[in-house]
Amino acid sequence: PSPSADSNMVIIAALVVFGAVIIIGAVVAFMMKRRNT
């Protein structure tokens, strides 16, 4: 594979992981808030 395609895949993978972490963190924070109140 060409370097540009490889870097694109790495960037896309990083974005997907970053987005998943944000979503999971938001869900966990939301659940904890609901449980505390």
C-alpha cells in the first residue's frame, strides 16, 4: 500500500477510536449522573 493510503487508514482508525471513547465516556457519565440523583 502507498504511504498516503496507510496514513489515511491510521488517521481514520484514530478518529474512530477517539469517537468511541468520547461516546462511551458520555454514556458512562450520563448513567452515573442518573444513578446519583
